[in-house]
Amino acid sequence: MEIKGKYANGSLALKQGIVIDLQKRLYSIFTTLFGIIKFRDEPKPLPAVEYVLLFRTLYNKCQSCNIADFENDSVIQLSLVHDKNRKLIIHETDNMEQIMMMAHILADELKVSIRDAATDRRHPMWLD
């Protein structure tokens, strides 16, 4: 099974994402330019994943952002946590249903738990 995720970066023309081959336990980062040209890294071994993490993040990190921005302008980021606190970003979206489905697929395939810090950032919880 293959999982494909996309995440934002600072450029409108340049986008990045990841492709994970769950059977082979490999991943590669891809980049698109204007949504057409794709550059894909060589596959690398997937690190030993400790858990799947869902949390809210702002696209534009700024000093003037306030706490209300997390409720209004944030996106949900799905990451694989490995090596204590390192994160491999898988996908970003504002669609909670879509990202929750991806999180459950990854957690089931990798045999790990999901930590949901997106639903209530003040009280993260472990999901079964």
C-alpha cells in the first residue's frame, strides 16, 4: 500500500509532498513546480516510528499571530514521530475527516498509536 501526502511551503509555484511505500517501509520526498514537473528523491528507509501525531499549525509562522489564529487559520498536520521528537511530515489539510482517515491507515499499517493534539490542543489524547 502506498500513501501520498502533500504539505505546504513558502512558495506558490513550488510544492512538496511525500510518498510512503508501507510494504517496503520506504519513503521519498517529491517536489512539483507549477503542479507539473515532479522531482522525486531516491527512496529512503522509513525510520522506526513511535507514533502518529495530529496537530494544528499555522501556514505563516509569525510573532504577531495570536491564539485565535489556531482556531481560524490553522491547518492540521499529520506527522510520523520517530527518534523521541523528530517528525516526518506526511500531510497538511483543513479537512479533519480526511487526515483522521490517513492517520488510522498509517497507525494500523505501522502498528503504532495516534496522538491527537489537533482536536483539543490544550489536552492532547491518545486514540485507539
